[in-house]
Amino acid sequence: MYDPIYEYDLHMTRRQLFGRSALGLGTAAMASLLGTDAAFSGDAPVATAGLHHPAKAKRVIYLFMSGGPSHHDLWDYKPKMREMFGEDLPEHIRDGQRITGMTAGQKTLPVCPSKYKFTKHDNNDRGVWVSELLPHTATVAKDLCVVHSTFTEAINHDPAITYIQTGSQIPGRPSLGAWLSYGLGSMNENLPNYVVMHAKTNFAEQSLFSRLWGTGFLPSDYQGILLRSQEDPVLYLSNPPGVSRNDRRAQLDALTALNSEQHQRYGDPEILARIKQHEMAYRMQASVPELMDLSQERDETFELYGEEARQPGTFAACCLNARRLAERGVRNIQIFHRGWDAHGNLPKEHESQCKDVDQGCAALIKDLKRRGMLDDTLVVWGGEFGRTAYCQGNLTEENYGRDHHPRCFTVWMAGGGVKPGITYGRTDDFAYNIADEHGQPLQPQPNRKDWTPGTMHIHDLNATLLHLLGIDHKRLTYRYQGRDFRLTDVHGHVIHELLT
């Protein structure tokens, strides 16, 4: 006769048996000592155990532009490229660096200057240039810390997005938000600690996999919860017909009793995670509808975010919901906006994309600032890589495309302890390589010991984000299969020059 318990035992190694038992008993003991109120208090040990130094930010709102926005057309102003319009990119600029298979067959790599005008905000050497595609964002330029020297090794979308979100190009590692949930704990017992939203776009050709907000090998209660823009914000949020809230409570109590008995027998921490997730789902049935109800927001709020904020699922609506989540104590909020992969017809696509996100980004910063929340809320904007200085396909002054470019791209941050109104890092005259103050190309390395000043590898970005939230990226670890893992792997350098 088939015995599922015996089958389960056969699949457990000796190390897993003792490891899971120890963790499960420790977690149960901690939960019984703290109680529900303490476990979700901002001052509780659960919420502060991960702090290695005073935090400048309590929460992070990550605006992820999936597909690779063009730094050439948005942030990194390069007027000298206009003088070489259509000429082949100089060989010493590329210097044998690999390119994707989409342009490897082109006979030439014609220099492709941006068709858009740029305006500089502040006339000092570190002033911020902003494209005419982002007129609303330009109004908050003095609040932005713009990094031009971000770089990565990944040259294709899925590995690059997985890399910047999890610290590895290979799927299976915990996401940034999961690491933060694991390290910092929760400030709200009625909402998830990590919330993800997908904004509507006209160019949704790319898929986004749940591993980008998943837990990898961390316990599953640290995963991001995806809020949907249609029907129930979370699947099965509403009880089915004929099931009252009291009925649901009784069902959960019975299920908790069965799960608790199973945990006492096997010590699997995932059983505790399942109990916690069931309880969170029950509380979310009351908290999420109130969160998503924007009818109580003032008209002046919609004037700030734009009328599109009244339409569920738009980027502006997601930004408004991000502020509401932040107010309610949610630590990790991430908005994905797809469609930035402009291999051809970049002007048409980027104009549409910028129209989607421009006002929402600016409104979010202004809204947080006027509520006194920007100082302890870190806002991050960026994609997985940038776009090439040369054109992919046919080039005209009005129409062009750009390929993937990991060698340098732009990310900006605001609030949460970063210096406002500055730029960091330089690129050469083609925004193709990171350069020193004399414009000479640098060869930056991701290794923490060999860090090159003026550069920011994606491991450095994640190390800096963790630092602002009070975490030493080298000490936030989780032992799995005999090794201590961390978000930044064995790399990463905190960029102190960006911090206030």
C-alpha cells in the first residue's frame, strides 16, 4: 500500500531532517513568545533583527522598466553623436565587445544620435539632463540622483532581468523584495510585506515570470503578492457564494489545527509558512478592498497623478496605489512596466512608454514629499540594461531602433537617503562605455575588491539599496545546501558617494 509519509521521509536527507526540525521548532518558539501584536510591530525583534546600522529608508518603491529603456533618448545627453550621424561606430569604441545576434549580421553599426531635445537642471558639473520625452519628471529633477554608469554582464532580457532582481542570471535565487522581507520583517499585519503590480502598456510583448518576485530557497511567506488590476485584486480574495466570513474563519481554524499537528510531526518550516499565508489571506479579504478603493482620494490627487490614475492598472494608478501601500506600512513595493525593448521604431514606442510613466513618476515623488514620506522612502527607477549607440536596422533622422546594451545605462533614485539633484558616473561621447573624468573608457569589474570608482555594477546597486534600509549586504545571508547565499553573491560595493 502507498504510504505518502514514508515517501516523504525517503526524499529527506539527514541534513534536511535536522535543519528543518531546528528551524521549525525555533520559529514556533519565537512565534509563541512574541504573539501576534509583537510580531507585526515596527519595534519588534522580527522587524529589527536584520538592521546592522541605522536605516535611512524604511521602505522601497521600485519602478522597473522592463525591456531596457534608452539612456540615449532619456537621460544621457551626447551632442557629439550628432556630428557623426550615420557614420560607422569607431572600432576603438566597441573594442571587440560582444553584441547580440540581432545586429551581429549588420555590415555597419551606424552612429544613431537621439532626435530629442535635452534640458539641464542646475548648471554645475553634476546637473541632471532630462529629455523632452519626460516633461513631468523634469519638474522633480532636483530630487533625483541619476547614475549613468550602471552596468551588467547579461545581454539578453531574461538573464538580465533575473540578474538584477535576484543577483544571479540563473533562476532559482530569492528576489530583492524577498531578501528585504526576510531581513526586515513586516510593519503591517493586514497586508503583505512585499507587493507587486503590473502596469498596463501598449507593448506587452515580454513575459514577466513570478520568480522575479519569488522566494527561491527562502521560506515561501517572503514572496511578493501580485495585485491584479481587474476583478479581484488577488485571486480568490472574495468568498464564494454561500460562504460567510464566519464560515471562512471556522475553516481556517480547522485547517490550522491540522497543519499544526503535521508540523509537530515533521518540523517542516513550510508548514508554518502555509499557516501564516492562510491567515494573511483572511486578513487581506478586509484590507485589500479598502486599499484599492480610490474613491476617497481628493480631486487634487488625481490632478497630480493625471486622470489615468482613475483607471485601474495604469502606471499612474499603480503609483498612487504604491503611495497608499507605503502609508499602510508595506515595506517593498514594485511596479513593472513592460514594453521598452525598442529594436525598431524606437521614437513611436518610447513616446508611448514615456507618456505612460512620466506623470506617475513625478507625481509619486511630489506626493511622498508633501506628505513627509520621501525622506524615508527610497524610490528607484530603471531597467535591466540600456540601448546601443548604433542603430539596429535602417536609420533615418526620424526613425531608428537600438539593440541591447549592458555596458552602461541609467538608473535613478530619489529620497531615502540619497543625494538629490546630482549625477554620478560618466560615459564616453557615444554613451557606449563607462568613462573617467577625461572621457577615457574604463574597464569596471563587478568584484567588490576590485571596484572602480565612478561605476555601479548591479551588485553595487543592490548593496547600496540594502545599506540604505539598514542592512549590510555581506551579512544578510541564508544557508542553503551547505552554503551561505546572499543577494550580491560574493560581490557588491556600497556607493557611499550617493548617500547623504
